[in-house]
Amino acid sequence: MKKHFLKHIRYYIALLVMQIIGFLVILSLTGNHDLQITIIIISTIGYVAWAILHQYLEHNLTSKIVIEYMLFGMFGIVVSLFFFK
């Protein structure tokens, strides 16, 4: 497990940095709900694209994995819309 984690550490760090930046931008836009939702959608698209790219580079990409990432992304957007509206 540790070997797997260390092999992919750059991927995880880049993904974490992208999500932290998105979160900080959302916090800085307090009061502008439309722009916050736009940033959430952009962050989600980035997450899904990054995850699919990672799976592709590791030769693990299947349609099931693509659908799973897209469903998790849509779920995150729906939950965010629930809290921001």
C-alpha cells in the first residue's frame, strides 16, 4: 500500500493542490453564489479530467471507471448546489 501511494505521490499532491485552490477561490467569493457554483463546476471538471487522465496513463481506464468518476463529480455538484441555493 505504501509503495503504491509513494508511486503516485505527485498525482495526489497535484490533485490536492487543485482542490485547495478551488476551495480558497470559493471562500474568497463569499456572497457571489453564481460565481462560487461556477468554480465548483470547474473544480469538479478538473477533478474528473485529472482522475481519468491518471487512469489512462496507468493503463487502467475502463468505461466503468469513467462513469464512476463522472457520477462522483455530479454528486459533488448536486451536494454543492444544495448548500449554496
